[in-house]
Amino acid sequence: MVLKVSFSFVLIVLLSSTFSSAHPGLNWGGGGGGGGGSGGYGGDYFGLLPEFYQYSCPQANDIVMSALEKAILREPRMAASLLRLHFHDCFVQGCDASVLLDDSATIASEKRSNPNRNSIRGFEVIDEIKAKLEEECPQTVSCADILALTARGSTILSGGPDWEVPLGRRDSRTASISLSNRDIPPPNSTLQNLVNFFNRQGLDEVNLVALSGSHTIGVARCVSFRQRLYNQNEDNRPDETLERSYYYGLTSVCPRSGGDNIISPLDLRSPRKFDNSYFKLILGGKGLLNSDEVLLTGNGGRTTELVKSYAEDEGLFFNHFAKSMVKMGNISPLTGSNGEVRKNCRRIN
Ligand code: HEM
Ligand SMILES: *[C@@H]1O[C@H](CO)[C@@H](O)[C@H](O)[C@H]1NC(C)=O
């Protein structure tokens, strides 16, 4: 306890000299809402801070960005895959890099869960970034923070918004395949399901619609949207909200059976560009996943209006997206002396 108190004291002294009126909203104990941690003053909850590595590893974000640039040049889809990793990390026992752990004697890897299996990717890029960070700032930058910085970097490099990333997350010593199966929404979710999944994480409808806008980049497999093409309501009929020519195009790449892993772009207009065309496509019946479509037609009122607003106003989408990413990144982080800073993101120390 003495150690914790003196550590937090040193941290406050170090950082307070750099704070000015530019940071009026600083909230030491609170963690800024949204399902955040143990909360309150006095525990080991410090809250996250953009300046967390200012002295211990000032070059952290530069290292992330230069590795990202290369990885995305090599394979443009990587931006999308890495953005998604942060989501699948945060929704499962908080933003603690649990998603990165491989199977071991004590770990049942989340990589094997239904939403993740044959689907999430980008681990080699995270390994590369971690290796470089360990060279320059040994045992300093957590894997959970790497995921948060990587999600922002991928967004920026795809043409999307920038935001300040609160940092100081620590890495879990556990993973949960059962929570991964339970807490990540499936693509055939109804709107009410989606709202419930997000509410459970302290996220609201604005966050749901804005963050779904991530589907402006990347791809989905046939198995993730087949139900819409052939059997939307257990009736052997397609989802009638699908625009006709889009529907025919999809049936030609995604057969009734087989071909589970054939991929289609989530945003067929501009699959590599982070823009608001995802929302425009939804308005035209060309959203790929059921979970995309129901934001418009799922009788939400609020979400319908948001889809329309984002389709009209890219600036509003970017603004809400950035705020929602910060909120998602704040889901139950491990801070203070909880968890650890892994040396290798795939295994506990
Ligand atoms: C609202 C609920 C959501 C559902 C139901 C959902 C579902 C899916 C599914 C099924 C895929 C395709 C996976 C595959 O077929 O292999 C996908 C891809 C993707 N998702 Fe989501 N997602 C949701 C929210 C989010 C959020 C919040 C983010 C990020 C903040 C995100 C980012 C992405 C990205 C970037 C891809 C493309 C990945 C790639 O190309 O590798 N999604 N999502
Ligand atoms: C979603 O798909 C799963 C697995 O195929 C199925 O069991 C479930 O009934 C589907 N849910 C809806 C709402 O169609």
C-alpha cells in the first residue's frame, strides 16, 4: 500500500507540472464513466491519461505509427483488422489485451471463440510493434495500450479522425473464451440485442451507431451474412431490406452452402477509406451485415436518425466516432498495480 501511494504521488507530481488549463476536465479518480474499472479515489484506480508515457516512452506512438504505415502498405486490410482487435479486446473483460493471449497451461485463448475463430487477425503486427517497444522502452508500454494506439493509428491512416488516446492500461493475466462468446454481438443481432450488448459495456446508442461506422473499412466472410441472403426469418427468403442488385452480387460470391470464408467488403464503395459512405450505403439497402441494416430499420427511432445524420454529415460522424472510441477504450482497464506489462503480448510474464 505504501508503495502504491508513493507511486501515485510521484506520478501526480510528475504530471501536474505539465498540466495547464488545457486539461480542464481531468478527473483523477473517476475513469470518465462507461463501465470503467473499480472507480473512485483511494483504490488502485488511477484513470487513464494521454500523457502516461510522456517521460517513460515518449516515442511510443511514433513506433506504433511507423510499423503501422509499413503493415498497411503491405496489406491495406490490416488497418481494419487492427481496429477491430481493440473492440474485441475491450468488450471482453475490459481493455486488457486478453484477446492477444495464446493458449497455454493457464489460458484458454479467446482467439478460439465463435466471434474470433477464422476471423480476427493482425497479431503479427502487434508482435512487431511490441518487439520494437521492448527494445526502446523495456517493460513499459502495455499490450492493451498498443491496441488502443493501433486502433487510432489505423483510423488516421485510412483517412479517418484523430483523437487523444488516454493511456496507462495494464495487461491481464487471464483470458476468457466464455466471455468472448457471450459479450461480442453476433452479426445477425436485432437492434435491441445490439443496444443491450453495448449498454452492458456502458455504451449508448450514439456509441453503437458511431462505432458501427468502423465497418467503413474491412471485410466480412460469407458465413457472417449468409442468413440474410437465403433464410432471413427461418422462411427460406432473403432479407427484403437488401437492395436488389446488391443482393444478386452477394449471392454470386456467397453460396447457400460452402464458401464460408469467402470475403466481401463491408463498404463496397470505398473499402479502404475511412469515410461516411458506410452510412450512405445503409440508406440504400447496401449494408453488408444484418447488424448494419438494423441500425436504420430496426425500429430504433434514435439509431435511424443517427444513421441519416452521419450519412449527411461526415464531420459529425468523425466527432462522435472519436468520442466513442475513447469511451470504448475506457471499459474496465487494469491500472495502478493491477495486471502487468507483458513482455510478449501472446503470453503472461
Ligand atoms: C455493432 C456490433 C458489431 C457487430 C455485430 C460486428 C460484427 C462484425 C462481423 C461479423 C465482422 C466480419 C467478421 C468475419 O466475417 O470474419 C466484422 C468486421 C469488422 N468489424 Fe465489426 N461488428 C460490430 C461492431 C464493431 C465495432 C464497435 C468495431 C470497431 C470499433 C468494429 C470493427 C470492425 C472492422 C474494422 C471489421 C473488418 C475487419 C477486417 O477486415 O479484418 N465492429 N464486424
Ligand atoms: C443467429 O445465428 C445463430 C447461429 O446461426 C442462430 O442460432 C440464431 O437463431 C440467429 N439469430 C437470429 C435472430 O436470427
